[in-house]
Amino acid sequence: MPQPTTRARPTGRPGYSEILPRRPESAGTARLLVRVALAAWNLDDLAEDGALIVSELVSNAVQHARRDSIRVVVERTALRTVRVAVADFSRARPVPRAPGDGGEDGRGLILLAALAADWGTDERRWGKVVWADLEGRG
């Protein structure tokens, strides 16, 4: 089985991306990618929120997407702003829903909206990219 490879972008916005298997354990690798990118950019104050957000995005992709892989992207869009995104091969957009009594489902997008400065979904011919922007303090 091929090993994931993290790639830094050679041009454009600073960023990192990694193609991961569409499996629950990929959330751990995605969290590490976010933490390492934020540390490289000296934005450690965003690490906890970024790790939580990417876990939710990966979890949703694992649960609802198609095909065997997803792409996790972390890019620095401004001096103190970072975009965390997960691309998958499903065109179904995420829909916030009310959590059930005692259930664990239904809280991810509510949490994402609370932690992120902004979030959304960009449709692509092949699927979608769900993203969240984090803004650092100071």
C-alpha cells in the first residue's frame, strides 16, 4: 500500500496537502499535518481549533464520500489566516442538522461554525471541497 506523501506548494499561497485513505484513522494523520503546518508558520495558537476542525471534516468525508481517498489541504491565505480543507469525490454538500438526544452525530458542523471565522463548500466537477478559515489573534 502506498504511503501518504505530504507536499509543500512550490508556488502561490504557502500550503501543504496530503492524499489519505478514506478511513477513520486518517483523521490522526490530518491532525498532524495541520499542527505541523501551523507550527511552521508560527501560528500555534490555531493548532487546537485546526486539529478539531480537520477531524470533523475528515470524519464527514469518511462517512459520506465516495471512492477510496480524500485530500487534506492546509494553506496560509493571509498573515494570520489559515484555510483547512478536505476534498472528496462526492457532490453531496454537508448539511447542518440538529443533534439527537444523547447521540454523537449532528454536532460536527455546529462545532465547525463555532470555531471557524468562515466555512463553506466549493463544488468541483469531480466532487467538492469543504473548507474552514481560522484567524489568529494578534
